Amino acid sequence: MNKKGAPKKQVKKTKRRNCPPDRIFSGIVNFDKLIEGGFERKTTNLVVGDSGSGKTIFAVQFLMGGLRNGEKCLYVTFEEKKEVFYSNMMDFGWDLEFFEKKGDFIFLEYTPEKVKTMLEEGGGTIESIVLRKKISRIVIDSITSFALLFGDDLKKREAALELFRLLRKWGCTSLLTYEEDPSGEKKATSKTLEFESDSIIALYFIRQKKERKRYIEILKMRSTKHSCEVYPVEMSKKGIVVGSKAYAGKLE
């Protein structure tokens, strides 16, 4: 223990192979080679998938990629309780409590109503945290509940536009999760989110014969020559691992 009572712990930094200076390492195994070395800095990225597809794991793994590189990260959730969440993430060896005590990770349990207030105030508490802590990566998990606060499509679109404006203003690399079937019919809300996002990553959780299997597809990524193929995904003890070879079958 050090003088302040925080545990001393050696953090093994993630190796960043061939990551261009305008990109950041995603933390997702085998994913960066599909997107020219990583996410473009200061972009807003949308991860879309059904329940159980791995959206939260993808998002936290993205934050871990930053934490292991000494970056400051913020996780905003509408649904998770900190103690349960930290315990679940330890299943993958991700000690978020350690990074929180170190001052690199902030867990912010927010209600959708508070985010609505934040938009009305032009930043509010979250902006204060981002600027004071010099946050470089943000995850909002998920914005599905937030979208339900607004009664009509016009208000949902205006709120989404304001949210994206704030994220870009803060200059962070952001990742938002949204629960929806990526292969289904698009709602007006998701259309707006997808249009405003710099990238869209689809996670599929599909029943094939007697079991469900996971897949990943990059639907869009601005300023990037990304793969247009579908890849299998494995959920390992260290998080999501993207298959090295594209899936040759059909997603049914």
C-alpha cells in the first residue's frame, strides 16, 4: 500500500502494433486490423446489437485498452450498479476498482433524465468531469433508455444531435451502445444515431442449429478503408476475440 492507501499494482501496457498516430488502439483482439489500425481519434462510434450480443463487453474492453495505456476513461451507465458491474468485469480480469482508486477510471451511474438535463445545460456534470479529469475515452452504455424520454421523432433527433455535438466538443473518442437488431428494420431514432456516428459496428447473436453464435460487422467508418466482411466473435476469459478469418456463411 502507498501513503494514500491505494494499492500498488503493476499494469501491463497493451502492445500497440502499427497503430498510426491519428488512431487509437481499440483493445479488441484482432479488430484493429479491420479498421486501419484503430479508431480514429476524437470520433463518436456506435455499437448496435441485440441483448446478449456483447455490446457492454466490447465497450468496457475499449476502455481497458485506454486504461492500460495510461489514459483517463469515463463510463456512463443508465442501468448498471457499480458493485455488480465491477464484479462481473473481474470475470475477464478487468480490475476497474483499481483504476478508479488510481484516478484513471470514473464510473458514473446516471438516469436518462439527468442526461436530458445535461443536454439542456450544455454539458453539466459530465462536461465538468471530462475537462477536469482530462478524459480521453468515453462510453455511454446504453443510449436506448435515453431515447425513450422523448415523445416524438423530432425531439429524439434534436436530442441525439445535441448529444453528438457535446461529445465532439469535448474532444474525446466516444463509444455509444444501442440495443437493436442490426439486421432489422431501422427506427427513426437509430437512423439519426447512425447518420451522426462516425462509425457503426454491428454485433450479432444468432441461433444457428442448436446454439447461438456471435458475429461482428463494420457497417460504416468514416475516413477508413474498413473490412466489409462479417467475422465470428468468441467471448474469452480476456474479453472479445474477433476471428482471424471472415465468415463465409449467411447470418440467418
